[in-house]
Amino acid sequence: MAFRVTPWEVEGDVDYQKLMKEFGVKPLTKKLLQRIKAHTGELHYMLRRGIFISHRDLNWLLDEYEKGNKFFLYTGRGPSGHTHLGHLIPWIFTKWLQDKFKAELYFQMTDDEKFLFNQKLSLKQANSFAYENALDVIALGFKPGLTKIIIDSECAGVLYPLAIKVAKRLTFSVVKAVFGFKNSTNVGSIFFTSVQAVPAFLPSVLKGKNIPCLIPHGIDQDPHFRVSRDILPKLGYYKPASIHNIFFPSLKQGNKMSASLPDTAIFTTDTPELVKRKIWNAFTGGRESIEQQRRLGGNPEICPVFKYYFFLFERDDAKLEERRQACMQGKLLCGECKQELIKRVNAFLEEHQKKRKQAKGSIKKYLFKR
């Protein structure tokens, strides 16, 4: 079945093996995972389960780290609405990397991008969502001394002089080929990838020395950083390394969770009642009747409810496998699985929303100012 993946749109059932070949990224091998574990003492469950699936230059980054050349982290968010659980996946993993490697994080809020690409969104709205999304970042527990949140529209004085250096080396033909832009695409959208490249070398500029960069992100964002990797060496900086996660599933059948389709996603601001409704109405891998489910078992591989446990709500691998087997053997019914998930999601959101509220008082500590 055909699928399409761009930084702004994902359609169809994604074949990740095919996508990795199309993008030219390398799979995370057992050998590379063991190399990571040698430094961290353990493997994050997202690495063990293949939620992070591929990379660019991760071996090189670890070579540099072992030479004593510490790296910094860079990730971000296009703030066009509230944060949903799918957005949290690379952020939670980035938090683990920050803790294990004591690494600085530059977190880019691309309110300019969302204004340029979304005809219905004003710059004021995008900027407001940037601050709202920043609360979710802070709520995850990133260290204030090591974390700098860049809101693009408010940091132009730093970003623009560096972005135009990237832009001068970047042709329209390359941007057109990578992103599929047309002659009708607005000029700001064509220029934007130059802005997104800046945090990948900004710390090197600020500190006056070349510092390796690691970017954890959804694999759909890889085209932006392919461009960055082509340009930055021409400016005298390292190519950024990256590590890519697969997509958090939609609550409906197929595709990834989408902020533009609220019923496919659970947002960090959702109420317990809304969470209950969304999960109760979710697609499952169950059978048409309880009798068939008991006799034939369910199919967890196509079930968004099971995948919620897989991605975020069951960190214990043995317990996850117990749930998988109980589903396949017909011992666990879909309604029972949904009821338990509702409890877990609401417990998570209750705590997260409490921390999110507290973050309002500390957001200034995190904002990048220069």
C-alpha cells in the first residue's frame, strides 16, 4: 500500500524499512545499541522496543564523545496547537539522553514555520502555542541550567544572521527537490529550512568551537536535517547526527496521531472525560463478538490501544508481553484493555498537568535570550 511522508504530512501505512532506504538513513543495530549502553548503563525502553529505529552518524558522535568532545542535543516543536502524546515521544527520550550524558539541549519552537505553512494560523496564535507547548517540555523535567527554549519569532536577532549564511549556500532547486515545493509556494516557506538548521550549529558559534550535535526527532523531519548536513560543513561546522523515532499511532485505524484531527489523538490538556470518550471509541484489533475474541484471540499488532501501552504506558517489557499474549489467546477483552488504559492515561495526565501548571512560574528560566 502506498504511503507518503513529509515534514508536514504523513499518509497511509508507513513501511519503515522502505522509508529508511528512501531517506538513506541507517538502522539502529544491536552493536550500536550495546555501544550506547556502555555509556548509559542501560537501554531506554524506546531503544529496546525499536521505537527509535534509525540514525545518521551516531557512531561518529560516540567516537567524538569517547575522545572527550561532548555533544549537545537539539529537538523542537512546530507549535500549531496543543501538545499531544505523540509529540512527547522524542522529548521523553531526549530527557533521558540529557540525564545520561549531562548534555545541553536547544529546543526550537518554530512558530514562524507554522505561520508560514498554515494559512489559518496567525503569527500571534503560533507564538501563543509556542509558550503553551513550552510548558509541556518543562513539565517533563528537563534541567533549567542545561535547557534553552528558542522561540523563533522572538530570537530573530540571533537566528537570522546565521540562517542567511545557510541560505546563501542553499539553492531553490535543492529545496524544491527535497520538500516538493512548487512555484506557488510562498518565499518564507522556501527559506524556512535555513532557520531550522541554525540550532544545529548555534552552540558552536556561541562557544567559539566546533561541538557535535545530536538531534532526536520523528523520522518525518529528516529532510530538514539532510539539508543541514549538506550545508554546515561548507560553513566549517560538523554535520549534525540524528536518531529517529517511528510514529505514535492514531486512535483510529492506520496513520499516525494528528493534531489536526483531535479524535485521533490525546492531548496533554485533555480532561478525564474526554480521554475516556476517545479511548472508548478507539479502533482495536479485537473480534466482532466476545465469543469470537475468546475463541480466536485479538490482534495486538494492528491495535492502537495495545500500541499505547507499547509506546508509553507499560515500561516493563515482561508485563507488556503478558498483555500481548493475553490478547492473542483471548484471555483479555478489548473493553478490559481500554478501561485499564483510560486509568493509566488519566493518571499520567493528572501528574503532567500539575507539573505543567507549576511550569508557568519557571518558564523564563528556560527561554533562550541573547
